[in-house]
Amino acid sequence: MELLLAILLVSILAYFVFATPQEFETPKEEINSSNLPSYFQNNFYGDGEIVCVDKCKECYYITNTIKKISLPLPLKVINEYILDKNNNPIKIEMGRFKDKRVCLRLRHYKNNSISQVILELEDRYLFIPSYFGEGKEFNSLSEASDWWIRDSDKFDTKSNWY
């Protein structure tokens, strides 16, 4: 009976030690506009969504569960844009999460890419590419949109079929 009790206690202890969900660590280097895309691509896995609220002071990674993450974003995101089928920028309504206004919403895909967006910051615009690469800053929304179109043309396979 004592042996069974000892095995039970060791099993319970092992469960709590090895089955603890992995918490996201605070980044060792400051996240800035150029390394933001690579940070998301290197530190998040699977299919999920990154949502930041409370002026980007509080962030979550949403998959099958909701995990609060330490993500000190020095960026004050005002708006988020994508391009429509005519390559015109359209503002994304990011909505609310936990009854707070969402300031950043990025989709993270299984292939380790993220949603391509243009972020409007207080004094500049930031283009976030969907695949590996660095973010690029611009002075206007039209400059960021033009870069998006040029960046997308690099991956246009239709032009290689002639």
C-alpha cells in the first residue's frame, strides 16, 4: 500500500513539473519597427492570433487557449490598414477584446508567416511583410501602400509564366 501511495505521489508531482504550459518569455532585446515581424515569426508557433489591448501594454496569443504574453511594444499603434483588390488602403476595425480597445491584431499562420499590414503610428507608418523580412517605415500611408505593391510584385509568379 505504501508503494502504491509513493508511486501516486511521484506521478502527480511529475505531471505538474512536465505538463506545465510554456509561458512566453520577455524578449531580451527591445522590439522595434525593424525586428517586429521577425520577432513574431520566431517566437510564435502554430495557427493563432496576436492581440494587444490597453494601448499595446497588454498582449495575448490566442489559439485553442488564450495566453497572456510579455510583449513590451514601444510602438503606439493608432490604426491598421490592408490593401483592397484595387490596391487602395482600407482601415481595419480591430474591435474589442476583454472589453478593451484592440490596438494591434496580427494573424499568425502554421507556415510561420503573419498577416501583412500597414500600421499607422503617431508619427509614421510601418509596413509589416507577411513573410520573413524587416518592417519598413514611411512618412505617409501612400508611400507604405506603394511599397506593399512593389513588395508583392516580387512574389508574383504570374509574370514568370511568359
